[in-house]
Amino acid sequence: MNDILPNISPGRLIIVAYRLPFKVVRRDDDSLAIVQNSGGLVSAVLSLARNAHYAYFDPGEKVHWIGATDTSFPLADQSILETDEFIAHPVVIDEQLHENYYEGFCNNLIWPLCHYFPSLARFKDEYFEAYQLAHDFFFARVAEVIRPGDVVWVHDYQLMLLPAMIRERFPQQKIGFFFHIPFPSFELFRLLPVVWRKAVVDGILGADLIGFHTNDYVEYFLKTAWLVSGHNNKLHYIHMDDRMVKVDSFPISIDFEMFSNAYSDPETVSKRNEIRKSLPLKIIFSVDRLDYSKGIIHRLRGFREFLTRCPAWHERVSLVMVVVPSRDTIQQYQQMKFEIDQTVGMINSEFGSLGWQPVIYQYRSMTFAELLGMYTTSDVALVTPVRDGMNLVSKEYVASRADGKGVLILSEMAGAAAELGEALIINPLDLHNVANAISAALDMPEEEQIKRMTLMRERIREYDVFAWAVDFFTQMTMLEMEQTRLNQT
Ligand code: GDG
């Protein structure tokens, strides 16, 4: 990259995301250490920083990560805030502020609006005040850390005001922004009060490069930027007074090789044998966090419809449905869980027998080995969000099927559907459509499964999470070159 871009001098990479990707552990000698969480974003960032050929960042520098901590983080001991590759900068937000900022503005307003649940959105002045105030805390950390030449990469809906705050104080800084959830159509976005929606759009436009998962989200954002802020675009470029902003799609991905290699990992093999022994039937698998956007109830209704229509499959197939606990202190989520529990009970009591449980339902999280065991054993993965920014579970299922077998049923409302056209694409709200897809998946000949899987695997292998991150920064670099050229003319 340096050869191609001799004039670009590498700076440090500063990630700002709502959460720090670390947990605190106590060592045997009682001292504390921070341990990196695993996760797509962390791996992608590390690969960028480690790749010496990719000279956008200074390889001699650690990656700085600014993010909030949970209360277990021992702030007094600053010495543990550094790992071999990261320097963590904790942002401390007190409980009351956090309640209105994160639970309030982020999760009671932006999340439901962006996932097309406007009836669940709560509009409270104190939410927006807290959202702004919380940004001051994140910004203070950025201002402490930042140096000329650094690249700041801001993530997601919890930090939409931050790019403009950084731009105002550090006009020359290179700033990227990535949005992980769906950006909704203007008809949804316009429900935000006028001042709030303008602050949000102008906040995001503080970045040089703005990334979304799909072209649809890009189009919705561009239209919103025009209608809310009067900024028009030409082929995804917005010309501000003194600079250029680019808006584009970067479909986030996964570490393909890790999932693919895990197929033959001894731990996965042993889990697979365990599962096959205890459940010698066809297996349909689903796993997601407890959330109304994930379409868990719709999935159950579709499965029930399938059982009603296809008695020949009774006693021969089970749906293994894992729901990972999330936000379950909130009444709305408790209610949702109650409805799921009830629906599972109804299906099992209606169709089950002494030797057969149609839905095997677990409300817990799984270890990575268990997850891989399920991915690689399941005949069908049933992924039915009613709205999802991307959906990594669908990509992980495909990547882990190194045997080429298995069928993915995927909601058209997931960002991933734009890339995984060989899946059986369904509308999760249409239970007949879901039921038909389940039946087609269970009947699909092995040859066709392999044909579809192979195409999807190749696509994910090619554009994995590392390619995603490189793509983002390559575009940042091109933008910078273009800007330099324009400044010189
Ligand atoms: C947001 C957007 C977008 C889940 N349960 C267990 C477990 N997981 C892992 C999966 C997967 C991840 O969590 C879930 O990723 P998703 O993409 O499905 O969803 P969100 O968490 O809602 O993420 C989403 C994403 O950001 C990235 O931009 O795709 O649309 O909503 O990696 O494997 N992992 C383990 N045990 C579990 O029980 N080990």
C-alpha cells in the first residue's frame, strides 16, 4: 500500500465504540488482567494493525480503544488497561445517565425505530439530553488521546453525534463511521423530533467515510441527509463546504477460516458426536439474543404451520432453538420471553409424544464449541429476523459447513440476504412461506445443498471480516488522496 500511496503517512488507529472489548479477570496470584473478548470487530481491527503490508496505520503503535466499561472494571488500577495489542481508554458513565442514554435513547428509541418497531419507540426529552451528555464523556477521552495523523473509527448508533464533535475540534482529523444496524427509510427516521434528527444526521456527517451494511441503508441515509440537512449527493459523495464525505456499503463479515477450520477441530467433532447420539433426528437450529427484531415468535408460528401441514415429518425432526438472555430485566422483554415460553409449550403439547419433543428450547448462552457443534450438525439453520442490520449467525453457519452440507433458511429482512441469495429466502411474517421453506429444506437433495453452500462459502471466504476492514480503509485512503488532489487544484 505504501508503494501505491507514497504521500499517505500512517497514523494510529483509534476505535471508539460503546463498549470496550475487554473483560477483567483475576489471575491465580490474585492480580487483575484484562482479556480481549472475541468478536468480529476486534479480530478485524487486530488484523489491520498487524498487517505490516497495509501501511495505513503505523505498525509500531498499539490500537487505542475508547469505550464504556461495566462497573466491574477496576478503574483504580490503570496499569492493567493495556494488552499486547490494545490500549484501552475506559469511559465512565454513571448509572442514572447510563439509564437514559443507553437504555433510553439508544435502546428505547433508536433501536426500535431502526428495526421498524415505531410503536415501541419512546420519545423523552431526558433521553436526548443524556445522549448528548454521554457524548461529552466519550469526546473527552478522544480529545485526550488524539494526535495529528490518527484515524478515528467511530462505531454504531450509540455514538452518532461523535464524528461532528471530533470534526469541530479537530478539523483535519481522518474520521470513519460505521453503522451496524439497519438505517431505516426516511418515513421511519422522520418520526424523530426535528432537532434530534438533524443533530443525528449532522453528527454522522462529521465523518469522512460513512459505512453501512447494504446499498439500501446507504440510499436511505443519503435521502435522509438531503431531506433533514439539505446535503445532496453525487454518486454517494456529499460535498460539504470544505471537504468531501463518502457514503458506501461495506457488508460486515466473519473470520471465515476460523469457522471453516473449526469443523474438524477435535472439540467440535466431539460435540457433534454428542449431539448426534442424543438427537438422532433431522435438526433445525436457531440461535439469537432475546429481541423482538429477531422474529422468534414468527419462527415458532412458521414451524407450527409446517408441523400441521406435514405430518409425515412428525417424530423425524426437531427445532433446537437457543435464545440467549438479553435485557430481560425490562418488562417488554420479559413479556416477549413469556410469549415464547407459552408458544413453545403449545407446540410441544399439541404435537409432541413420549419419545419426541418438536421444539427443544433453551434459554441460555452457548460456548463457542457448543455453537460450532450445533452449526455443523444441523441439517437446517432457520434465521428469521423481522429486521436485522446484517446477521452474522447466517454467515457463521455457512462458513462452518466445511462439509458443504446443510440448508440455510434466511429472512429477506436481514442485511445478509443481499449476499446469500442461494439460501432459501423467506418473509418471516408469512408463516406459509416459512413452512414451505422448512419442508423444501428438509427434502433438499445433498447435491443441491452442496451446490448452494459452495457458492455462499466462496463469497464469504472472499469477503471475510478482514477484507471488510481493509475495504473500509482502502476507501478512506482513496478519499484522502482525492481530497488532497482537489485541495491542490
Ligand atoms: C449487531 C446487529 C450485525 C450469539 N449467541 C451466542 C453467540 N452468539 C454470537 C453469534 C454472532 C453474534 O453473537 C450475533 O451477531 P448478529 O449479527 O446476529 O447480531 P447482533 O449481536 O444483534 O449485532 C447485526 C452485527 O451487529 C454486526 O455488525 O450483524 O445485525 O444487530 O457472532 O455467533 N456466541 C456464543 N454463544 C452464544 O450463545 N459463543
